[in-house]
Amino acid sequence: MSTPLTPLRWGILGCGSIANRLGADVVRLEDHRLQAIASRDAEKAGKYAEKFGVPTRHTGPDAYTALVNDPDVDIVYVATPHNFH
């Protein structure tokens, strides 16, 4: 009998179309979980969190920094336009 894997906890920077495509894929994986979303727009973050069951929302001018520093996030996906990477 194998030991269950600890889920890899994802944080997503941005709530646009690429983030939505990634979210739809991540939620299908047993050993991955959407943990946090970051957006300067609280409404967009809220809609994304509700759509994918994301427990943590980072919003406001320091949202991206807060997500990167979130101890409950193992990996960060940057889904913002390329000039913000």
C-alpha cells in the first residue's frame, strides 16, 4: 500500500484567460490543489476563487507580493501579461 501524496499547492498571479485554463486543469489533478489567487481587483479574485474553490485570495496593490510570500503556496504560476513577469 502506498502513502498518499501531499498535494502540491498552487498560487496563481492574475485571473485572466490563461489563469482560468490552468485552474480548470489543476482542479482535475488528485495531487494538486489551487491554494491562492492574487489580483489587484478584489472582484476578479473573488469570482476566480468561487469558480475553482480557491481558499485564499490576495488582493490590492500588494497582492502579488503577498501570494509569493504565502507559506501555504508551494508553486506560483504567473498568469499576467508578459510585461509584468
